[in-house]
Amino acid sequence: MTTHPPVIVYPPTAGGRRVTIHGQIVGLAHGRGDVAEFLRRAGLSDAEEIPLADPALIEWRGGDLDYWPRDA
């Protein structure tokens, strides 16, 4: 059985990138700041620097943390 990190950021769509935390949809992100805010709200990080590149915390699907196409 494959285990996934608690946070999954899905491939871009016309509305942004869907974000789930522990299997629950928490919103659509339009940039890195949105993902960081979702983590703060969920209590997964209270640090000033949110570890967005940590593969143990976040699985980025369909592009990494720098992939935010405007026309997806």
C-alpha cells in the first residue's frame, strides 16, 4: 500500500489547483501563498517559512510548487 503525504496539490484546472489535506478538499489555490495559508489554517505549520518543497508534507501533482499556469 502506498502512503501519500497529508497534503496533495492537484494539477491545474481553469479555477486553480485543488488542495486536499488528509483527504478533505480545503480549497483552490491560485499560488504558493494559498497553499501556505491552507496549511496554517489546518494547523500543519505555524512556522514563518512553510516547507512547501517538503515531499513528506506535500505531494505536487501535475507540476511542482512553481507551476501556476494562468490559462490552465
